[in-house]
Amino acid sequence: MARTTRSGRRRAKPGASGRGHYFHIQVRPKGEFVQFRVQALGGIERVAGRRADGSWDTQKWLIAKGHAHIAGRRLVPDSSDARNLLKKMLSSTPVHLGGDRFMAKPRHRLPASAKPTRAQLRAWRRNIKKAQAARRRMR
């Protein structure tokens, strides 16, 4: 695979020219992964990467240009799938890097060793109190 042209210029990164069919939202650096797989979810595609230890994670999201558009320096969703991705699957608003490329932070996932969280403990206690109160009312 040639990385340079005869004139010595390097090839452009995917989405850098702004002439492609997708907006690229990078979530994690490409260097963290050794293998990639694309999952098509309608007009949205997930590029999953496999790490050297065998675990899989999202490297970037691809949104078809028919599902979103750029207004100023923001990515604005035009479909419910794109809206769901931008609101629920990312923990920050995508930052425009240039062309069709954006960068965002991944959704925060807690390891099992960090659970239960304080919020989970509060919810459990609240639910137990609700159940106890309901049982007292039934007597």
C-alpha cells in the first residue's frame, strides 16, 4: 500500500477532504487497535476495533450525510438514528476537526469492580423503602 504519491505528498486521512459520503466521529485513537470491523446500523455505521488483548470497542462512528449536516462548526442530526447516536452514545458533543472529521469522547463505562456506585446504592435503598411502605399499607 503506497502512502505517498510520486510528488511526495501523503494521502489524506479518511474524511479530511470533505467530499466523502459520511461524517467521521472518532471516539478512540486508531493506534489502540490491531483489527477493525464495520457494523452497519442503517445510515449509521460503527467501526469496532479489536485490541491486542482481544477486547473489542468502538473506534469511530460513521454517519451518512443524509442523516446529518454541518451548521457552523456543529454536527446537526436530521434523523432519529443520528439524534440517538449524538445524544446517547457519546458523552460529549463532537468537535469539528476539519472536512468531515469530528472528535468526541466515548460513553463512560464503569468496570464491574467499581460497582455498585453511590447512585445505584441510593436507588436500591429508595426502592427497598418503597416496597416496605407498600407492604405496610397492604396489612
